[in-house]
Amino acid sequence: MKYGILGIIILCICGCGKNKVKALAAATNPNSRSVYVDTPYAQEYAVKYYLSEDQKANGVQDILSNRNRNIQILSNNGLLVPKNGQQFYSGTLIPDISYSPMATKNIAAFTKYKDHIVYLDNSHVFSNAWAGKIQIEHGLENPKLLVGGKDFHFLVYNGEQLAYLNQEGQELKLAAETGISQILYQGTENRFLLVSPEKIIAFIPGKPLKEIYVGSGINCAALVNEGTKIVVGTSKGYFYLGENKLIKNVPWPEITTIQEIDAILWFGTTWGAYKLLENGSYSYYSGERWLPGNEVVGIAKGPEKSVLILTNNGVGSIQTKQMTLEDKAMFYEKQVREKNIRYGFNCSVSKLPNGYASAVMKDQPSDNLWTAMYLVSQLYRYKVTGSEEAKLNAYESFEAMERLHHITTIKGLFARSYERDHKVVNEKKPGWQKKELLSGSPASEWLPGNDHSNWTWRTTVSSDQTVGQIFALTAILELVDDQAWKDRALECMDNLMSYIVDNDYYIIDVDGEPTLWGKWNPSYINGFPKNVGDRRLGSSNIIGFLQTAYKFTGKEKYKTSAYQLMEEHGYLENLMRPISQIGHSDNDELSSNLSHEWNHSDDEMYFLGYFGLTPYAFTPELQEDYKKSIQDHWQAERPEKNALWNFIYAATTAAEDFDLDNSIWFLKNYPMDLRNWEMQNSHRQDITLLPDNFRLQSTKELLPLTETPLYRHNGNIFDLDRDGNGKQLISAGDTWLLPYWMGRYLGVISAPEKK
């Protein structure tokens, strides 16, 4: 069989070990520019501290941190400090007892002055810094606000009067308007700014009060640009004093507090917090992925470049860690091994009943597919790094997937999952097929395993499970050096594909009937209208399966079957159909149910299945056809910036443009916290919603993945909202580790270069 230069490159990419790196680099960019050099970048995550119910009832006012890295929260019942918080393990807030005399003081306000904290009580302005020498009697009843000025001068307000203090005491006392909610000191002008809902008043000691802005709806203000400009927050957005142009296209307009921290402007609102980026967009922090509560009370600069966000439910500390992508990979590697491995399966945690330290795993419908993706990630890792741990991880997952074949009672039929001591259940009652179709969740039987009496296995294997099997078995046959591994993988592949071919392209279940989704028979595939996606998908998958089986077994029946499907039943035409022609059909109930919107689970099946198309094409002409089909699909997927789709596209077509920058963006933006927290974005004022559409793309530009619901490759990355309580944990084994290690193996991501 002859291949063109491109075909040889593709074959090398997908099957020649270390040479694959050089092959892809040459194919994608002769000048080797399309390689991401893995240097440290800023990775954000949150540490949270929760208020008790009593503390929430009392309420909190403000938060500060001093030069000693001490964090204090001012509540209506004294000072609080954080206790025991770390990533994934939330802390609490407890009374501050570090200075015992403070316990009897009624602290009304505090302020940060020269990197220390200065307090205001009923009688004095004082501090525990500077040897305790700052203790100034202010002479006001019921003081409310405090701010420091020049040369240890302070201004105190009690709702009616201002007291300007030097270190000896009251230097000036004057009447002031009621309703002042905030005082700022603008050092560049040596003046104090008194902020109320209707105006901003300037006070310069020794001069009359002067109104510098009159309006309405003012909630807060802050000094920016080294104190030269004033930004004002309202319930409808913010504006810069002097410009007076209201900026409304923000994540949420009801602003409660503003702080400039390290030249970055932070906004607290009644629905989370956000920071202004250099390009004019915002990073949004809301929901319990980031904050204990969404009503922001205060924002402060924290220790070690953290940002402290005080909410009605506690404190969210936004931490930044310098990491390479490999650092992030090793973080996830550790988490997967600790939390997500069940009998060798890569399994999401179904429950975290007592926080992150607890974890309950159980069988899930896609154990097989998730495990295949994790297994392949570990093979790539092994080939790139030589890690024996990665090799063992892959081997353990292979044993789990192999046992799916051996635990059933029928040669060639593999199980969806298995479990020890699981109750034998038959959910297939009258009408179950319709119920299964409408719910999208296969009804299953749990049957006794053929190897141990206390093991049961789950029936109703599906097409996506088959994609997972072929994907993993192919990778073993391509990448593993151990012949015993290969022999076992080949046996599984041959038995499975023989079972499908011998049963007229159906997976026949234990009841003698095809499983609901294990169908590639022409009467089923071509029974769909041409615009229904399952017709294109099923054709693409089965041709890839058959070509792969022929490649590794050499059995003519697989090649003959593939040509028969393509030439006599139009499967080549089906898989070549442009994605733009895929849409909704009311031809029949099944077609209607499968085509009311784009099924993003299909994308996962398509792309993982593409490894069986171009690399193992029977002719160069077919290879070119497959390339066009993959490219057409990838073009439709480009707005999603999915690193896995991009790298598979590069590997199977030798494309020069495979959106490397967007792929790195995807990997960097994927959140560190993989718990199912509730995320809400549809309320945001800084996004433009697209009209309802078949592909379910909600916005023109994809929001950062740190701000959106958790994404797996079978979901819609443009989902804006999702409920959740943090009691489940998805695995990074399939979501992140597969695209990262694939990128490393393809040579488009370098080994880390730490500086």
C-alpha cells in the first residue's frame, strides 16, 4: 500500500513513538514556531473561610491585612481572624485574642495606615504598632468612620461631626452632613474625600468643606492611578470623576466596594467580585468556587499577593501561584490517584458528604470512556517522561477495561461497568425503551459476573463506550512496548469487532436484542434523515473501528465490511456530510429526540474516533476525504477553544493551524477546583447573549473556564449557569490530563522551563 508524503507524516504522528514529536513539528510548522514553551504563569485558586451562623447574624463590616501578614475582619461583635483554611479545605473565622486588652474594646472602625492597622473605639484612635504610641482621644460620641492622613493625622466621623486629629489630640472639629458612608484620603491633593449617596465633599484641614461632585446613587469610591483619579461605584455601574461616563457593561452593576490593589481595580458587588483587566474585560469571581457568599462587604490586599474578599458568609482569599503547565498536570495527577480511582477506573466522585476529605465513588454510565481517556493520557506521559508511575497507572486502567470483556458471559460483549456485591437488578420493565430514550439515560440490568459470584456487571453498553474501548486499545497497540500487553489488547479489539460485524453491526445484549445505542447497521444509520447527526456520527465511528481492526489484525473481513458500508450503503457520503447541514428533523420521534439540539457528547465520540480514520485509511484518496471531514467538523468547533479537539485535529490531519494559543488558554483557564459548585453568568451585563441556536452557543466569545460551570468534553462549554453544591468532584484524568499529555507527546507543548 502506498501513501503520499502527508500520509507518511500522519502515520508517523500516530504510530512512531518519539519520532512522532519531530514529525508533527515538521508538519505543523517548519520553523518550529507552533510550540508553546512551558514557562511559569499565574494560576489562581481560592481559600475560603466561613462565618458561623451566629457570626452571620451579627454581620461583618470590613477586612484588612497588615505588614506582618495578619488578617483581621471587623464584625459587629468584635475582631475575627481566619483559622485553618487551605485549598479545598475551608477554614472558619474565630475571635481575635492576640491582644487580650482588645477583647473589652468596642471597635467601631479600623483603617490601614503605613501597612499597619489603626483602630477606632468610643474614645480613642489607637494602634498596637509603633510600640503602641498611637493613642489619640477623638472626643466624639458614637464614632463610625476613620481614615489616616498626612504625618499621623487622622479624621474621625460620627454621623454629624468630623474630628481632625494630630498625635496630641483634636486639632479641629467641625459639623458635617449626615449620611457620609466612606472617607478617603487623597495624598496627591492632601485632602479628605467624604462620600455620601448624593455627593462627594472635599475636606482640606483649615479650609471650608467643598462639594466636588453632586449626583445620586453613590455607593462607594476609591482612588486609582497612584491616587490621582477617583472612581465612583453605584448600583448601575461605575464612573471616573471628571469623566462622569457611567460604565455599565460590567459583570454585575450593583457595586458595594472598590479597591485598587497592585494597580488592578477590584470591584465588590451584591453578586460577586471582579477585577478590571488591561484589555478592558473583567475576571469574575462568584459562587463557591471562589467565595463563601456573593454579597461582597469589603476587599483588601492580602499576604503574598492574595486578594481578600469579605462577603456576608465569610472570606474568599484569591491566591495566585506561579506554575508551569506541567506543575498543574502533577497537581491533577496527584488528585486523580487520591480521589478518582475505583478498581482502576477513572471515576468521578459522586458524593463528598463531609467535605473534600470524604469521597464516595460508585459506578457511572461512562466509567469506560473516562477511563480510556485517562489511560491514554498516562501512556502519552510515559512516552514523554519515562515515568514508571504513569506506566503503572495505564496498566491498572487497562486491567479494569480488559475485565469489562471478561466478566460478561458472551465473548465479544463487554460490560458498561462492574461492582462488588451489587444487587442484581433488572430495570427493563414494559415500556423501558421509550423511557430510556426520553430520559437519555440507559435502563440497565445488573447481572452476576462469570468470574466471581459476588461480582455483578452492568449491561446496555453503548456506542460511546465502544469508542472508548477502541481509543484505549489502539493507544496500547501503538504506544506500548510490552508484547503481552499488546496481545491482550488485540484480543479484546478482535473479539469486540468480530462480535459487531458478525451481528450485522449491532451490539447484541444478553436479552438477544441490540442495545439502544450500540447500532451501526445500515437500516438503523440510514433510517435517519440526512441532516440528523447520528447518521454522520455512526458512519464515521464504524468506519474508523473497522479500519483500526484491519490495521492490527490483518483480517480481510474488516476491510471488506468497511468497503461494503461505504460503497453499498453510503457511509462515506454520510461521514463526509458538512456539519452545516446537520440540524433538527421531525421525521419521526427518534430523529426528533436526537436532533432537537447539537449533542456535544457526539463531539467526544467523533474526535476520539478520528484516530481510526486518517491514520489507517485504506487509500490516499480516502485519507484526503477523511481529512476534509475532520477539518469541516473542527471549523465548527473552533469557538470552543477545546485543547483536545485542537490537538486531535493536528494529529490526524497534520494541520498547520490548529489554534495552539487557544489550546494553551484552555489548559491555563481550566479551574483548579473541580467540585460541582453552582455557577451563574446569564445575569452578567458584560456579555452579549446570542439568539437561541442549534449548537447551543450562548455568547460569541467563550468566557474563561474559571468563571463557568465545570466542563467535560461531552458537555456544552458555552453553558452559562448550572446548579451545584460542591458535593461532587469530576476527574481531571479525562478533562485535562489527556489534552495536556497529548500536547506534550505531539511536541506542541515543551517540557517546563522554570525561571
